[in-house]
Amino acid sequence: MRVARRWAAAATVAVGAALLVPFTANAHAPSGAIFTTLPDGSEVNFNHFPSKQDVYLDGGPGPGAPQTAAGLDDGTYVFQVTDPSGKVLLSTDPARCRQFTVADGVISGVVDTDCEHVTGSDVDHAATTVQLFPYLDTPNNGGVYKVWVTTVEDFLAGCAEFGVANGLNVVDCGNKGGNRHGFVPAHSKTDNFKVGDQVIVEIDTRFYRWDGAGPLDGYAVTWTDTNGASNKKWSYYAPELWVMHEAHVEAVEAGLHQISVANQPGCTVLRVDVQNQRLNGPGTVGVRVSNIGQEKTIFVDVRCG
């Protein structure tokens, strides 16, 4: 069952970029994308779930990605759920219980630890989905949750910075500076979600031809959140979810986000527009979200040659 809620009169606002820089890749972040879904891999409107138990982790190329798009790097990963700042760990079980494996670019299962999480099956990609529960309620006033994913190797290295020999054996190995409980943002992928009756704020990127044709589907952006963690989003059309040919980042937190747009097959980036600011060519624009108490969509528009 999908959440059927619709926002009949959602406001749309284009927010000026606070950052315009040449395109650079995010160091060490896994390839592909993670995304929150229902147990069967189906999306919900605006990443807005009816209950905490309904939220499952999925991964691969991502919704709307072309068949040639990269999935997650094969290996073993660990996840956590936090508030949007990453400072408050909401996951309540030891990290070893939160491990999953990736094979052929998609989640293939969980690690058998006698405390592993409940799984489902993605009906579209024959992949495994992983329930995020148990986790506490978010203290965020806007009701935002953030799920983080990183490789076990990077997680153990992050926990070692706090002097914890094996971070998998503890719930929380520490939090300081840019190291959020063993998850280093530059090495992590994140996705946001909300639970229950909450206002939704999103950042949507639309792709057009230079002559104005479009919007176009199947093109990628990299979203970097307010912590410096990243994820890949693709433009696609799903009117039942109110996705109108956009690469959508949903349930965003307040602060400065970055949207990076690279040249890609079929789209040589000529211009990126955010309100009255313009980036000529591929690069990164900063989008500041100052109020998550009012429904709005923030648009970034890309012109392709």
C-alpha cells in the first residue's frame, strides 16, 4: 500500500544558490543510490511514511535511473538512523545488527547476527529491502529522519578514531566533529524521510534542452546534504507520486544543501539556474533551506546541449 496523500496546493519557490563551484566528485562515497521504500520496494509520496515500522532501506541505481546506471558497490554495509544533523543517534540496537550485503549492485540480504533486521523483497529489482526499525522518534521540529549507509570497513575505521576496537559490538561508538557515530559523511550515502502527518519541503532538479524542449527524464544529480554526505537522484516521471520529470530530493532539513550536475550521455551541461543566479557549465549549486515548517518545492533548472 502506498501513502495516498497529495499536496493540492504545494508552494513552489526557487531559492538562490549560496555556492557556485566547478564539478568535483565526492571522495570515497559508494556508487549508486540508497532510498527509503515500503517493504515491497515501492515508493511513497514525498518519502512520507505512515509509521516508523513501514520504512525500509533499498539500494541500487535509484528510481528513474537508466539500465546502464551504476548500482551500489558490492560488499558489506552498515546503516544508522539519526536526526538530520547526525548528532542524535536514533538507532537503538548494536551496529552489528544493522549490516547488509550488496551483490550485483543491489541489496542481496542481511548479515546473520541473531539480531538482524526484518527484510522484504523489491518487486521491481529482485532485491532485498531492510527494515530500519527499531529507532527512536526524531527530536527534529520538522519531523525529519536521516538514514546513513557506509561500508563496514569505513565504519570500523570511523569508530577506531574514537578508540573503539570493534564498533559493530556497540550501539554508539562516539560522535565528534565530522564523525557521526562512526559514519564519516564523505564516505556515506544518506536519504531523508518523515513519518506521520508532516509538512514536506523538497529540492527538485529539472533538465531541459537548450531550445527549451523538456523536461527530460533519466538524468542524474548528486545531492550533498547539510552534513556533507551524498546520494544520487535521477529525473523521472511518476505522477501518482507527484514526481513530474524531476530528480527529487525529499523531506530536506534546514541548512545549505548542494546539487552537483555533471556532463552525462545526452546532456552536455550548458547552464544551471537557481532563481537569479547562474552557473555556466557543469558544477555545483548551493541551495539554502531556511524554513521547513511551510510546504514548498525548490527548483534547480539545467539546460543541456
